[in-house]
Amino acid sequence: VALQQAARLIARRGLIVLISDLLMDVPEVERAMRTLRAMGHDVTVLHILDPAERDLPAAGEALFVDPESNLSVPASVADVRAAYQNTVVEVIDEWRAVLGAAGVSYEVVSTDAPFGVPLRRAFAVRQLLP
Amino acid sequence: VSFLAPLYLALGAAIAVPLLIHLMRRRIGVRVDFPAARYLLRAEKEHSRTLRIKNLLLMFLRVLAILAIAFAAARPLAEWVGAGHAPTAVAIVVDNSLSSSVVVNGHPLLAEFKSMMRDVLSSATSADRVWIVTIDGNVRGGSVALLRDEIDRMEAESGAGDPSLALSRAAAVVRASGLAARQIALVTDGQRTEWQRVPPLADAQVVLHVPSGPVAVNRAVTLAEARPSRWTPRGEVAARLQSTDSTTYRITLNGRTFARGTAAPNEEVTVHASPPERGWLAGTVELEPDELAADNSRPFAVWIGPAPGVSVSPGAGPFLKNAIDVLRSSSRVVDGHDIAVVSADEVTALPALIVAPGDPIHLGAANRALERLSIPWRFGARRSGEATAHGAELDGVNSTARYDLVAQTSAVADTLATVGQDAWIVAGGRYVIVASPISPDATNLPVRASFVPWLGSVLTERLVGEPGQVLSAEPGKRLPRPRWADGIETVDGQRTSIGDALDVPQRTGTYFLTLNGRRVGALVVAPPPGESVLDRYSARDLAPRLQVSRILVAPDASAWASLSFRAAARRSLIEPALIAALLLLLSETLVIRRRVALPQTA
């Protein structure tokens, strides 16, 4: 909805940068991206990842609750950390593939690393686009 | 596998902890806000099978680690794979006490023990060292052939033996063997009265066997005693019979039956007698034989002689004279000169009951008379003041005037009664000395009811006949040498001299003690009454009473024979168990840290 609102606000073709944790459904985002691209916008997605989201917090045995959706998952961090880390990699690869197919540049931004580096990389790639 | 501390196996219950963790992990109370929960859910869904296997693997590793630790804590022992046993020092302690002669299933229990010992010997190799220790503490070593001969010759003891001595000697010989594998193999009937007190043996390892099965009902003579020990010539025989029902008994004296009767269970019977025999004699109280025949007869000894002739000197005083008259009227003594009852200043011959002179002026004459008769006592300073006497069944008697009794260097005597810390009545070989005159001015003894019985006992038990007495002892014990005897006469009439101590013979019976070839006393050898009580400890009950470093209970005879060598050669499994626990915990750590094999993403 936010992306559609942004598309309506920009009358001319322009550059839209989406900064998000991308904790949302892929098809919806993909559809919105394709719409923006169809309107002639250049779109860049900066995927914000916290280290705790990337590696799981050191919480031992705990009930992990998403405060937005109230989704709760019990887990032992030691037991699932490896699988979780693999899943995160899979998710990033999925985003990269889906957004790439839609002509959207995609960059992962870790909150524990300088923000400028991935940003410059994203826009450097942008310069190379036709 | 056996365990030295099997109670620690209960630690294995701690496996409930990882099991509960595994089962309860879906009921976690800690809540973490985590926006990326959807990734977590996806990870669990995608890798649920792998995670489940991993969790199960972790649970099993943890359970096995706990079991390995509990196993190690229980101090397991097991034989290593392989044949034979390491060179072992084995001391076979056999309880051949009197109770082992009980007949079970038609054979003496000792015969079963001997068979078991032969089985142990058949397992011995030339590298082993073996000893046999009987319950009296005797140790026999040597070749297997010699030990077999020892077993063939072995008989049940006449007494309880000394289990503590036997065990400590067994521990000492295996310790001194120099071999690393040491074992005590103990076979016993587990008799409760025998295994009451066993001192700890910290470094002993014991393989124990106690036969199971019902205990024979035993009848026994637990007391046989001549009262008094000298009859002049009348007396009585007291006997106590252990039985669950009425039983007939027979009393013999000098081989002749002089009384028969029936006694109620555990009744003490008393039979009065005035036999014609004279001198030191042996007697028995007997029952019909039962499964334990060794305690169906119990010996006693008695001296029998005519009533002694007693003379009373005027200086002894009227109270003694009147008391002698009473004894004479009851025929316990007669007129005569066998024993003199005299004031010390009048004594000229022994045996004599000597009383202090009534007038201190005669004290010098009294001491000279004592010196002439080589009596090693003298009258000393006169003491006044009321004091209570103790001993010689005279408790409660007072003395208000007395002389110190001063022992000479050679004085060897019994103190029969004391006043305060001082000797008041002393006795030697053929004399009794009272330190007070027998008059109410000096003591209330002559007006006490106990006076005449005491006087009768002194005259007819202590001063009559030879200066000996009846000693009682258990077989195999050692007594101080009695100063009134120099030899011992065996049951079959053989005489041997007594050394520095009197070694009590092993066989039950009456042995006469002699002085210069004449019978002067008797030694009655009989088992302790407790040996007739056949109640047993089970092996499980007896094992903790043996305070040894390690004990294994052999459930049957063959296991006992087998374990006698193999137990000592067995190895501890503590180290392997702890290593296994460590490896399991390391594996658990690796499984936790290891990334599970997941499909690689592009």
C-alpha cells in the first residue's frame, strides 16, 4: 500500500528507494515492484537486517514472538541456529532473485556495518543499468 | 559386572532431566520479541526432520552420559575378556566353629565347607598362593596337595573360635604375599552369636558365602556346674537346658549316672547329691543327641570329701565357736584338726582361718606365728573408725577396729574383702586371714546373717583339701598359669607340665590340674553357650558387619569357589565409564555446535 501510494505521488519517472526489513510476503512486494517498474520508476530495495535477525539472539530455550503478527515460535537457539541461518540465506537469495527478475536493484544492509558502503554499491549498480 | 557401591546406580534416575527437557521444551516460559519469527518458523518447518533427529541424538547422548557417570559412581568391577585369572593370594577362612558340625541333609555342614574349599584349590594355579585359616586363627599354607590334606584332617572346633583373629590373620598373610591380587574367601554359617563384633579391616577384600536354608532346631546343655565346687560331701549340680520342648537329661559323675530327669524348655535344674566318691571328679550333663551333637553334653568338675574336722581356739572368740557349732550341727563340719580356727597369736599349723588378736598386746606374737608358718602377711597399725567392707559376699558388713594387713615381698594372695582401699580379708594357699577380731567391738560380721554361710564357705570350699579350684574356659583360650598347679592331666590320663601360661585344650571336657603329681584342681573346657544358638545372619546381613574395603557375596557354593580367585583379578570399570561419559559429553558439544547438513542455497 505504501509503495502504491508512493507511485501515485510521483508523476514523472523517478527513483524510488525502499528501505525495509522485508518481513512481508514476497508475492505482494513483487507485485508492487513490478507495478513501479511498469510506471518507469527506478527502484532500489535496501533490505535492513539486524545481526540478531541474521544469527538468532542468544536466548537459550525461549518463545520467539513477532509483536506485529503475534506469531510465536518456541525454539532452542542452540538447536536451530544453524538451520535458521541457512533459512535467512535462502530468504535473501529469494529476494535477490525475485527483485532482480523485476528489474529492481537489491542490497542487504546490516545494522552493525557502516550504512554508506551498501548504499554506494546499490547506486553504483544503478549507474550501470540501461 | 558387580558393584562396590550399587546404591549409586540410583544416580541413573537423573536421566529424567534430559528426558524432561526434551519433552517439556515446547512449554517454555521465556518470551523474546523477535520480528523475524517467521524465519524461525520456516527454518523449523523446512528442517524439522533434521532438527528432530538432532534433538533425539542430543537426548540420547545426554542420557548415556548420565548413565555412564552413575555407572562409574557405583564402582563397577568386571573381568576383562580373557581366560584364567591373574596370580592371586587367597586366604580361605573357614568357620569350623562348633556350630559347623550341625548335620544338614544328612551331612555335617563342615563337610560342605570342605568340599567348597577343595573346589577353590582346584582353581588354583602354580602362580597363586593359598592359605587356609581356621576360625581359631590358625594359618596353614603350602602346596595345594598339603592344603588338601589339611582339609581332609580338619574337624569342627569345640568352641566359637575367634572370627576377628582369623580374618585379621588372613588379611595379614595375603598382604605379605607381595601379589597385587589379594583375596579372603570366607565361608561361614553366619551364626549371629559368633559375628557380633568384628574389627574393621581396611585393606581386605572378602568373598563371602553363607549357606541358605532352614536352621536346625537345637537342644543343648548351656550350663553344668557343681555348687559349691567342693562337696563335703553334699552338694548340687546345676544345669540349664536349651530346648523348645521338654527334654530328658542325664547327669554322670566319674562315669556313673547318678541322676535322670525331664526338664521344661530353658529350665535350670538343680540336683542334690551326696555321692560316695572322693577327690577331684569329672561329671557331665547330657541330652539325647540331635543334629548338633557337640553341645548335647557339657562337663563339670567337683571335689568331694568328708566334712572337715575343725578346731576352734579359745582366742578366736565365742562368736566363731558358736558359728562352728551351728555348722557342726548341720554336718557341714565335724570335730577334728583338719582346719584350725584361731587367733593369729595362737596359730601353729595350716590350714587355718586366722583372725586378728582381740588384744593389741598379742600383736607381736601374732606376727611371729605368721612368720613361723611362712605366711607372707603381717599385722600392722591398728585402725579405728567405722568403715564398710566390700567383697566375699560381705557387702554391708562394717568394721570399727582392724589392723593393716602388710604384704611381705613374697605375698601372693587373693584379697577376698576390702575396707576402703585396704585389704581386710586375704587368702593364700591354705590360710584365710581376717584383719579384725571376730567380736562386735571390732566388726558387725558375727551378728550378720551372712556370717555362718560365709564361715561355712571358707571352711568347706577354700580351706578343705588341696589348695586348688575349678577353672572354666573356652577351648583354645590361654589362661594365666594358676600358682597352685604345675601340670595338667588330659582326659585320657596323660600328664603334661604347665608353662608360663595355661593353654586351654581344644577338646571339650574336664582336665585335672596337678601339683607334684596330685590332683589339686580342675579345668573345665566347654563351648560358650551362645554357640548353641544357631540363628544365622544371611549373607546380605553379615556383609555390612564385616568392615572391609570390598566384599562380594557369593550366592552359591560354585560362585564362591569361582570368585575366590577371579574377584581379586577383576578390574575396575570406573575409568572406562568416566572416559565414555567424557566422550559422550564431547559428542554432545560437537552435535550442538555442528551445522546440520542442510541443502545449500545458490
